[in-house]
Amino acid sequence: MLPKIENIKLQKNNFPAFWQTVLYRNYGFVEEKRLADVLDTDIKTVRTEAERLGLNNIEFNPEWLKSGYLTIIKNNWFLLDYEQMCTLLGWDEKRLDYVVKEEDFLYVKLGFVKPYCGKVKYYALSEKEIKETERAVKILNSAGSDEARSFGFFDFDMSESPLTVRAGTRIIHGYITPCGDTFGIDSSVYLPDSLLSKYAAVGVNGLWFHALLADLSPFPFRDKGERYKERRENLSNTIKRCNKFGIKVYLYFNEPRCMSTEDFSGQEDIKGTENGEFSALCMGTEKVRNYLYEAVKGLFTEVKDIGGAITITMSENLTHCHSVGECNCERCKNSKPYEDAARVNNIIMQAIKDSGSSAELIANLWGWSEFLGWTREDTEKGVALLDKDISVLCVSEYDLKIKKGGVESRIIDYSMSNPGPSEVTRNTLSYARKLGHKIYAKVQFNNSWECSSVPYLPVFDLVYEHLVNLKNIGVENYMMSWTLGGWPSVTLDLVNSFGENFDLDGWYSRTFGKNSLKVHEAIKYLCEGFRNYPFSIYALYNSPKTHGYANLWEFGEENKQSCMVCYSFDDYENWIKPYPYEIYISHMKKLLDGFEKGIKILSDAKEDKKVYELWLYSSVAYLHFYADYDQTVFSYLKRDLINNKEKISDILCHAKKATEELINLQRQDTKIGYEASNHYFYTTRSLKEKLLNIENLKKELEYI
């Protein structure tokens, strides 16, 4: 069921005609015929108007519909209704519904609802609009007409040999591995041999994949047809390809997955907790328990050599009746969340054993915590209920106590600026190991939601500190990324090199040669600055830094709440929590100061290819953090436009310069701005639209 439609204030249009926004954001991303159909015109008109908008040098790139469709959806969520969106993508509503629901919480990132959008239709421009368009094009192309190359991720050779591999398991997510119907296509499309070779070279010996049981096994509660057969075959081929490089395949299960409440019509006997428009498949029924067991057993029996499964049983999608907190199921209301969570894991473990597979089951204890009302005693009871052959994984930093600017808070989710582990993780993993379980730490070594738009953040000393801390509690197995952080980077080389008698200075020397001392000095400044990041779950997900300068601004109240790693509007009070405005801004400035010092040192040696990459990614991250700073200040100042005109003008001037700089940096590396579960956060086109947005605001400011 697609998100409901509501009358939400639409974004202010920056082009003379609204249909021009649709054309500008989509030309070259979809076929001209689809754009013509959406705008109710012909291909010749589409080409003519695209040329008028300065897009005559753009050719259609089909890769956008394969690996960039999430960007297309986000770019048009506030422009087109569902019908026109489907026409644009060449999908039916069923496909759109699947992607919005199953592609790593896209419906949350889009704000849970669909803004009401009227039909967009082409009309011939007036003379005034033609002149305004000429002005717009000059602004759009003021930073050059060329656009950054997209999707050229794997243009490297396979000549690098694997290093000596340390003990332990190191699992990561493929850099562009899909997060929905993962095995609906051949994995060579998103996991070429060149990438697998690079993973092996930096010590990766496990890859995890989003896996939906309803796509991989027969699903008796809703007609899924025979689609699972093709997907099992693709999974099997993926396993064979990965095994050639010494890499195991792990399936990430969030099961048994809920259904739309309406799908339970006629089968209310298995319906559990209701949550919004969805209801759980109740684990309190034998029918659902049998389904889970048979689906897993059948999969692991037929598909040989699956390396393992990783489960998440609290938070995330609605699964068992206690999985998202409140339980309103009559069957399960008297059971304990830890009982249901442990039961799901044990059924899956038994099914794997009975299939004859030697696959490992790793229970991710995310949500087995105070965050969802669990006590330490509850967590330990849940761990004690687990089959002893189940490995236990905890997020390293979860519940880590921090203090920034005198404000005390705790880490929820992942952080690189605050190395773990927390006391909660120490206690839980220690208890699990005492009971005989293999233990893992869930970490982010490449990047985090603190800045996910670069393949990795060059803050090696913070990663080293985290590795030492984990080693001290006996952890040598890592799930090294969520969907972000899957690039085979120099950071992963550091992780692979870490071990007994490891010398950090020696690693810098081996990796950066004659520039090692200069690089290490620069990294220390980057780490020092990054420690000042005013971390909170609100800043992590809702602040403007994810999209950098691609967020569009306006002077009027936007009356919209910023969305998880997606749209950021003007509700700065929500993303700076729990910090007062002055402290948030102060700490962002300290972060920027540290990055400025580090980047300056790196720039003196960037003729070296390895140093250049550090300079490039730290420069991009710096601009993302500055975008957060600028938009927070802009949103604050615009509450009193009359008295803050001069300060706002300064912010607009800086934002223009920074946007132009980000455009130029993205042209240098196709990976900038990309993340697997979001695709491109921004493109050259969206950054150019921001330039037009800024100039329109400057003009508007003159009359205030």
C-alpha cells in the first residue's frame, strides 16, 4: 500500500514554469518518450525545451533506472502524483509500492506520506518566461555546463594481491548492492569480480545482503508465485562467485516480515500486532512458526554453501508482535519481548541445522535495549534463551555516554566521532561470551550517517582507537558496515593490518611513504575536529549535512518536518536537539576549524594519488558539514528577516561559493554523493538548481 496522500506544502518552484522543474530534474535520467508522456507533449518538444534549459549536451543514461531510481523518486516526490511517477519510471504501482516499502525504509525517508501533486502538463512559454529562462540558464551553468560522471564505480584493475589476512570475520555490505529485491538480478551487475578482488585485498571475508524470505521461499499467506526460484538461482551464483575470492555470503533477515493489514482478510487467525497500516505475522501461532522454519530450511537445503544469516529482531520492520515496542496482540500481550526475539532466532537456527547447512547465525541485538524498553536483565535473559551455536552481535557505540559543550547525552545508532564500545556493549558481549557464544561488534569503519556522502572519512586515528578498545574486550569479529561504508578503502586496509604488535606509525609509513608524517599530522587535525561533532540521533538523521548544499531554501515557513537522511527543511530546532542553538553552532564551527587545518596540510601533498584521495574526501565532508552549519544558521536567522538581512546575505554568498565548489569536486569522483540504500543524494543538476535557488533568494531579499 503506497503512502497516503496529504495536502503538504510543496517546495517553492525555482524555474519560470513548473513543468521545467520536472524536465530539468529528469532529462537524461529517463527516456525522452517517458518525459513526453508525463508532460503530455511529444519528443521533439522535450528536446527543444531541454536545449532551452542548457541540457543539449546530455544523453540518456539507462543506469539511472537500474542503480539510480531512488534518486529519481526523491527528486520527484514533491512534483508528480503516483500515476505520473509510474509513467516516468516505467513501473506499475505494484512495483513502486514494493520499492517504497522494502528498499531500506524509503517510506520513512520520504516522510511517511505523499504530498498531493496536481497533474504537470507542458504549455508553451510566454515571452516573459522565455527571458526568465535565459537568465536561469546563465545561473545554472555559471559553474560550467559539464555534469559529473555517474556510476563509474569499478574502473580499476584486479592486479592488487590480497594481504596477509588476520584472524576473525570481517563482513561488509557491497558498495552498490541493492537493498530491496537483492537477488532479482544477476549479482555481477553490482558485484563485479574487480570489486570482489578489492574486497579480498583489504581482508573482507564476508558480504551481507538484504534478504526477504517471501522472495526466496514459497510464501503461503499472499500469492508470490514462483519468483523465489529465479532468486535462489541468482543467490547460488552469487555464492559461487564470492567463494572464488574467499568471501562468504550472509543473508540479513528481518523476519517474519509483516503484511498490509488488508492482506489478512480471511486469515485473521495469524494476524498479530497492528502498527499503522501493517500487521505482524503472529509468532504466537503454530502456522507462522512453521512457515518461518520451513522457509528457512527449504532455502538453506536447496542453496548450498550460504555462509550465514544475520537477524535483527527488534526495531526496524514490524515482525513478531513485540518487535517495534508496543504489543496489541491478544495472543502475545503477556509474553516478553525477549522471549519472542529469542524464539525467532532459535527457529531460524534450528531450520539451518536441520537443512544440513553449516551456516552461521548471527543475532544482531540492536533494539534489545533501553531504547525499546528493555532492561539489562531483559537483555541477558534473551541472550540466555538463545541456542548456544548462535553468535551474538552488538552495536559497539550503543548507549555510549557523551558530553558536548556541557550537554550530556548518549549515542543511539552508529558514530565514528565517538569510538566505542559502550558499557552496555561491553557487558552484553562479555555475558554472551561467558555463555559460550561467538561475539561480534557492529561498527562503521569507513563512514557513518555523520557523513555518508563520501566512500570513507579519513579519520584513521579514531578507527585505530576503536579497534584497540574492541581488542581489549576480546572482539575480533566485525560487521563493518550498514548499507553505507562498503567501499574497499584504505581504512579497511588499516583494519585488516591491525593485530598483535601493530604499529600505527608503521602503517602510515607503509601506506603513504614519504608523505606519511604530513598525512598523519593532517589526520590528527581531522580527528580532533570530528570529535566536536554535536552528535544526536536527530542531527544524525535529520540535519542538512546528508544532502550537502542540494537542499533548497526559502524565506517563508516550510511547515514540513525534515526526513531521515533525505529532505531537510527549516525545522532546525528538531535536528539540533538536545543542544541549544549556540552550542550546536559552536561545535560545528570547531569541527570545521579542525577540518580546515587538516585539509590545508593534505593540499600540500595532493600530487600523490593516495594523498589526493584523502584531500578530496575530507574536502567534500567539510562542505557537507558546512552545509549543515549554513542551513542551520539560515533557518534561525530567517525567523527575523528584517533585522537579519545582512547576515542572511552573507550566508547566501557563502552557500553559493560552497555549492560551486561541491559541483567541481563531484566532477572529480563518481562516488561522491552516492550510498547504496539512497543512490545519489545529489547530482550536478540538483546542485545547479541550488545555485538558481540562491540567486532567486538574493533577488527576493532586495525587496524585503
